[in-house]
Amino acid sequence: MTKHLNCYKPSQSSSIETTAADDDCLSQKEVHVTRKASCSRTTKETKVDSSVELDGLGRVDASTKVPFFDHMLEQLGRHSGISLEICASGDLEVDTHHTIEDVGIVLGQTLKTALADKKGVRRFASVTVPLDEAAVSVVLDLSGRPYLHYEIDYPGHPIFGSPPLDPQLLEEFWRAFTMNAAVTLHLVKLRGRNTHHIVEATFKGVAQALRNAVHIESEVLPSTKGTL
Ligand SMILES: [Mn+2]
């Protein structure tokens, strides 16, 4: 069985932004720690490459050959402000299960690697996001302890893209993401009748929660334990 996961994080050497034309700015140099990472994973079922830039502009390049899933990954990046590159090639002739789950694994690993020691992050987030008649509540803690509470059911039809996506697989995606990112994530559907809306509200909700939780707001680690 070939199974290989490689994660790469650029060196933590801080880059210093200066404005050559303005000496005053030089005394107020801003130090940015790079919060980026890339991971690759290959099995007999899938090959997934992922890059994450936490302080990016929410640019997304998602190519999983499951168009609706790409649409959701675009929501995740755009609404979190986290730039994402995800390229997956999986055994879609079986179904979309392996591809969806394995993207969750690799994306979670990439996020965890990019977060590194989590120094200064806000850590917690709680948001509710609507999409028309649907509303989904998301509670997130960058806890270092993987835990998923999943309370989302899907009425009606699957999503008839090409290939189609069984919304049941989204639970597998969020579980894989949660376990590998080592976060605590609660997803609760408050209401909703349209499957596309419910799924999209979930991705937008997690995106907004990530935007808040990864935000650097201090210079200390938000943990009395001393590690996250
Ligand atoms: Mn949509």
C-alpha cells in the first residue's frame, strides 16, 4: 500500500517590509512570520496536493474534478481570507468518497502545519451563516484536540453535478479536516430545505470561523496550558 504524506513549511525566517522612500517607516518595520504550508499525499486511491497561506487574500485554485466540491473550496478560501491551492486526482470511477475525504485529510494537515505554534491567534470563533432559507451555526476552537460535532441533515436530493456529490460525504470531509487540523468543530444546521444552500452555508460558516480564529491579535499563546 502506497501511502505518503509530506508537509512542508517555509522557514520561519521573518520577512521585513520596508519602505525605502520613507525613513520613518523603517523605524516601524513590520515583521511578518510566514504562515504558509504545503502538503502532498499519495495513496492508491488519490493524490492530493494542497497549499495554504493564512494571511493571503482568499485566492483559491481548486481542482478536484468534482465541480460542486471545487465551488465549496472556493467558498472556504474566499470567505476565510485564506489562500488555498488544492489539486486532487482520485478514483472518481468508484465514487467521489475517497477524493472528498482525502482532500479533508490533506487540507487539515496543511492548515495545522501553517498554524505552527499558534502564537497570538484569537483561537475561538462562533458564527452563524445564512444562505436564503438555510442557516448553519459553526463553533470552532484551534484547540489541538480533534473533535467534530456534526448535526447536519440533508433533506431532498443529492447534488446532481458531474460527477454528482452525495452530501453525506460532507460529514466525512469535515471529520477528516477536523482530525487532521486538530481543531474542535461543531456544525449545527439551524434550518434549511435546499441541500446546496445547507452545504454552502456550512462552508461559508467554517470560512468565517477560520477567519476569526486564525487572526493574530496578540503576542502570546492563548492557552493556560502553554501549548495548543
Ligand atoms: Mn452555490
